[in-house]
Amino acid sequence: MSDVRAVTTADGPVVARVRVPPSKSIANRALICATLAEGRSEIVGIAPGDDTVAMVECLEALGTPIEISTLDGTTTAVVTGTGGALAPGPIRLDTRLAGTTSRFVTAVAALGPGPYEIDGDPPLRARPMGPLHDSLHALGARIEPAGSWGHLPVTVSGPVGGADALVMPGDVSSQFVTALMLVAPLIRDGLRLGLSSELVSRPYIEITRAVMGAFGADEVDIAQRHVHVGEGRYRARAYEVEPDASSASYPLAAAAIAGGAVAVPGLGRSSLQGDAAFGSIVEAMGCLVTLAETDTVVMRRADAALRGVDVDMADVSDLVPTVAVLAATAEGTTRITGVGFIRGKESDRLGDLATELAKTGAAVTVDDDGLTIEGGRPLHGARLETHHDHRLAMAFGVLGLAVPGIEVVDPGVVTKSWPGFWEALDSIPASVA
């Protein structure tokens, strides 16, 4: 794949049915639960991206046998659980660019004797890990950063021994909370975690609870300022992963931005994922949305313009780039709030997003907790940087369906979550009604 990709503009309303990858958020949680269970689990629907590959490689390095097979486009992992008995170190765990993997694996590593060195690519080293490292230290793990505290690379040695209570901020990353929840059943007396600030991205915490419950750890209580997980054990089982709702936002947004209709099969009203709420956001922007039990369809008539919205996206922050590119083509003003914390994602998802959209003529203001986007301006082609962020790359691809001349730098960054994204996007203009 070249270093710059020109996006093909749709020449009219589109009609398409697009299959998206399985949810990496669900798959990675299921892989952890299966690893910590005793016995063999079968996880059907392993996401194809780099994040999941990194997760599998790290769990294998920790002593978990994992057999991967693919049949008719569906990838299955057969995991022989360790029951929490990890291989002793020294072991190096390379989490690449995967924030989720690095945080979850750090917590898992604290269950074993160590030493385990967790590291990743340079952009991941810049991302915050402090609240997680603080909590694992308080639980009795030995945390030895190679550089500054709260950043990778870090060496972890366990096992953790439990604590009466922990406190961490709830507004930095839900991944810290999830990491502790996933290992909590194997900690003496479980986990009592207090939150010094309100919990962000709560739907991801609810995904964690649902997956843990499916594997037998169902003593989980979640409130706005505390999380309690009881001591227990995971049970091996067969588990099917649903399509990824964050990935689904891009083909669904294609119908919103170009007009027409796009369906995503397998993702419906029964979804575990908070990002399935994307349909309600584009509905408020003027689209027609059909949410069936297992399918989602977004439609927009070509003569019905998109309109700006005021939307708090604290619980669906991965959708911000998608909504922002739609807002740039809509009439009126869009205000996205509640997402100041996404400055610490793969990129500065506020500042970097605003900088790149401005290159197309969009008027975007970065606020303390979000973005203000003045729609209705004529947009033009531009070469847009992705800042090592798969979600920016895919959102800019959607923008290129409606704005001629969009070029995306480093398009291969999409392999983090959806290696086949560009082929899927190319197929949508080819389906012009």
C-alpha cells in the first residue's frame, strides 16, 4: 500500500451492504477471560487488526496456548486457559501501538511472578499509564519503569496480593478500570475500586462486565464512583463476538455524507457496544435509521441536507472523528462535548482532527471538552495526515466520498483495527444507485 491514498468520490447516492470486522474491544476482553479460565475456550470472531494480533502474541508469551484458524472469512481462537498460572519471566511483551493491549496485559502480568517487560512503539510510550501502574503497585506488584513513571516501557513482577480499597481517576481512560476488573476475580478478596472523578466511556465498562459474566465472573457492581468485583474464577466456554460498532460507523456515515442507504449486517439493537448509538446521532442530523435485531441501516435522501447537532460524546468518544467529518459537511453548527480526555488517544483526537479538517476549509474550534464545527462552508481537497491514528484515517476516507481531492497520508495505519477498510470503502462508490 502506498504512503498516500487518494479517496474515490461518490458521484451520487450510494447503496451498499458492508460487513465490518468483529469487535476488537469484545474480542480482547474475551481473550483475557479465556486465558485466565481453566480449560479450552473457543472464541468465534477474532478481529483481524494489529491490536488483536498483539494481544494474542502477548498472551502466548505468557504461557497461553492459542490456536488460530480462519474458515469462510471468520477467524476463531481456541484458547487453553492458564487459570492465572502464567509462565515465569523474564519475558518481553511487545504491545506495538495497542493501548488496549498494553493496559490489559500489564494487569494480567501482575498476576504472575515476572519479571515481564511491557513495551510498545514510540507513540504508545507517550500515552499515559500512571493510574494503572499506581493501582497495581498498591495491590503489591513491583512496577519498574525504564524511564518516567506512568509510561512504557515498564517491568512488572507479581503476584498482586489484594488491597482493602483503591482509588483512581475515572475520567482519564476506561481501559485502566477494565484492566483491573479483568484480573480482579483472581485477586484475594476481589477488587474495591473508588473513582475520584466521574467515569467516562461507561459503555466500555459495561462491555467488560458482560464479557466477564459470560465467562462466569458475574459478581460485578458498577456505579458512577465505584466498581466492585468479587473474588472468583472464570469458566471456559464457546463465545461469539459481534461486529465492531466503531468500525460500522464509517460505512454507515457513507450514506449520511453521500446520500443513499448503507446496511451493516450482524449489528442491531441487541448490541453490547455503546458505539451502536451512532445511529441515533446521525438520525438527529437528518438521516433515517432502521435498527433491527441484528442489522443497522442508515439512509439519507439526496435532497435532505445534514444538519448540525449538539451532542455529548463522553460515552462514545471513538465516534468523534466520524461525527466531526459529517458535521463539516452539514448545515449549521455542531458542538461535540464531554471528550476532553481523547487528547491522550493514539493522537490528540481534538487538536489533530481540527488541524487536518481546517486544511479542507472547515471551521473547527477546539474547546476545553470537545469541538465546535461551523458547517455550511465550501470544502476542498487536501492531503490529510493521520497522526498514527486509525480512526482519523478512516474518518478522512469517509470525508473523501463527498469532497473531491482528499488524500490520506499513511493509510496503512488502518491495519490497527480494520486491515480491509480501504477495499470496503472503495466498494461503496462502486455501488452507486
